[in-house]
Amino acid sequence: MFIATLGGIFRFKDVPVQYGPYVQFKAGIEKREPKEDDEIAILDITGTESHHVLFLDYYENIDQIKEELKEADAKVNHTTIKILEGHLS
């Protein structure tokens, strides 16, 4: 199992270029057109060069994020959980 750590939380308009393809891929999966002010968390997957994108308005609680990552064979570290909880609606 991989560990997901927070790479950053950005507004869509401020997402660094290197994360752009990951954000677009996730937007396609969720069938959404990102808005400039969408809050997005980028999780770095330890031991890989992959990133997991979370459109934070999609989630109601941290358990939904944990479940999504479990399907990707990853779990979120404790510090990241605490930060994400503060950003969820």
C-alpha cells in the first residue's frame, strides 16, 4: 500500500503547470469543467511519480477521501488528513 502526502492545495487558476494533466484527467473522470476558484488538493503518492487529485467540493468528509484512495491502493498520512479536514465543507 502506498502513502499519500499533501503536495499542496490550490485554486484551479493557480495549479502549477506540472499538475495540470492530473487535474484535467480527474476532471474528465468526474465529468466536470473546473472553475477558476475550485479548491484542489494534490496528493503525492510516495514511491511513485504519480499524484492524486481531489476537487475538495466533491467530498463531504474525510472518510470519502480515504475510501477513494483505498481503491487506488493508497492511504493518507495523519498530517494530510488533518489539513484536508480543515478544507472540507
